Amino acid sequence: MDEEQKNHLKAYGIAYWSIKQGADVSWLLNYRGGSFLLAYSKTIEDECKTRGVSYQVMADGRVTAILNEIADPQVNMEMVKLEKAPKIAVYSPKSKLPWDDAVTLVLTYAEIPYDVVYDDEVLKDKLSGYDWLHLHHEDFTGQYGRFWMNFRNATWYRDDVKNQEEAAKRNGFKKVSEMKLAVAKRIKEFCAGGGFLFAMCSGTDSFDIALSAEGVDICERMFDGDPADQDAQSKLDFGKTFAFKGFTLDQNPGNYEFSNIDVTQTRDLTMANDYFTIFDFSAKWDIVPTMLTQNHEKVIKGFMGQTTAFRKSLVKPSVTVLGENKGAAEVRYLNGETGKGRFTFYGGHDPEDYQHQVGDPPTDLNLHPNSPGYRLILNNVLFPAAKKKPQKT
């Protein structure tokens, strides 16, 4: 999985497929870019050839030498067994909206299966059948993505409002914001019970904002038919959030931002100098962050979104920062624990489309088979497959 790999993204699909077949699969953390070690079979070799994935067939003696190298306590490497192919759900509306989801794009490209769930399924406790849940360009505050100012007359926007309102009524809620809060709380319960949450773009900050505003009306009249609570800011409870603290709501409904968590409107970076660095962790002691940062590149080109990156001063100290632009004081990639589960937040909309606009065509990943930005997503997909090591006492 270093620079010699012809298709990094599809290699993850091979690993996932092999686990499903009951093959012996290990992840060699920090060895040649985070390579996968699979017990040889002609079937797997043929599948690699079919999908265009680079591989090497090695004698047992060579494998033993590699494992001995990795086991050396002085070397920052580790081997992790991948034992169970996680069952994946993507939280997405059934209706077509004028933007694409980077996770569904890469899952489809890598040939990793997933199910689509939305509010009805979450509220009916369908998440219990999954190991991994993804949120993308979503608004859990009930403000329809803050698209009112620019798109309120667009057909897709009107259809979305209609569908959301019907769903709220169908599930016994008077307002969409109340339904979205209930969904966010169910997702929080899913994580507390051991589920893994991965979110990108506005699925990150709007989720935390909704949780912090439980019992507080933060939606203006055009969103829910009555004015917002003018004292909403003082009533936020940051103890209910996953990743962020002390943020300030943007209470102007005409603005695209939900709060000052996101730095899109205040950053000075341009496409030419927009990069973030992935941190190195101790593979033998910090296994989770090490898995989540496996890559063939450590400096990743940035990309924008409704939520591009997170203001570092508002990230909770209990959260592990996985990638940041230190000079700009912005966090791009983070992970944390909640209950028995974990969450990862990844800023931006599409790692290979710098400034994705509403209505732009989807990214063709055939043009980006070695994308380091997309690799970070797939690290999260495979993370729940790892065998849990006993804690040292």
C-alpha cells in the first residue's frame, strides 16, 4: 500500500471481500503504507487481477521475516487481525439531491456493500443491525442545510422540505427539527452501545449543534413556522456533544454557516496552499488512531465543503486530532470515544473536488485510484473489522 500500489482504493475492497470469504486477513500498520497481508489463495489472486489491485506473492520465510520486523519493540509498526466484515449503513435521503456523497462514491468504487437508511429506519431502531454508520452533507438542526436564502425556489429544495415535513408528521413530530434531534439521539445511543460513526461535511457540526440545543428552538420562522429563541445561545448544553465545545451559533438564517465551528468563511487558505498533515501515532500503543491514519502520503491536499474544517479552539480536549493545518489552527480529521463506541469527523465534502458546488457532476474515482484523501475514509470502513486486543492492566 505504498507508492507501488496501482489502486489503493480497490485494495480496501479486496481486504473487505476477503474477510467476507473467511480468509485470514491482517493489516500491517505502518508497513509499506499500511499493507494488507492475506493467506494465499488462487481465488483472491484472481480477484486482485480482476480489480486491478497490485499484490505480491511471498514465501513463508519472507512473511516470517516481515512479521519479526513488525514485532520488534523498537519499530513503529503493528499487525492487526481483521476478523469481521462490518455491516455498513449510510444515512441518506431516498430522494435525489443535487450533490454526491464521497463515502457512497468510494464504497461503490471499492465494491464494498452498504445499505441506505434514513429517518424512518433510525427511529425504528434499525441501526442495531449495523456496525458502522455514515453521515455526510446533512443538517440535524432542522434548517434544511441553510439553503433557504439561495435555493428556496428550487424544485429540489421544495421537494426536500416537503419530504422532511411528511416524515416528521409520519413519525409523530410537529417539527422537522424535533425529528432530527430524535434521530441524532438515536445515533448517539447507537455509538454508546458500541457502534462506529463516521461523518463528513455538515454531518459533523450540525450533529453536535442539534445535540447541544435539545429543548431549545434555534430555527427561525421560515424553517419551522415560529421564531427562534433569542436566548438560544445561553441555553446550549455542550456536555451533550461529541466533539465540540464553547461554539457560537450563527443566528442569521440567511447565512450558510450553522456556527463558528466551521472555518470556511474566515480562513485565508487558497487551493494552492490548502493542505493538512496526518499525524504519526505509536502503532503498538495507539492502535486506533494508527489504523485511522494509514496512508502512502502524510500531507493531504485540502478540500472545501459546507463544513470545511473545525476551529481547533472549539475541539474538546478528550478528542484525538488525527490531521490538522497547524498554521491555520484548523482541525480536518478527528476521532473520539463515546460510551462503548467511537466517532470520526472529517471536514470537507469531496477529497478530489476542491470546491464542490450544488449541481456539480460526481467525481469519477477511476481518475483518482490512489487518492490519499479518500483512503482516510476507507481506513474508517475497515477499522471495525479489527480484532480488539485485551487492555493492559
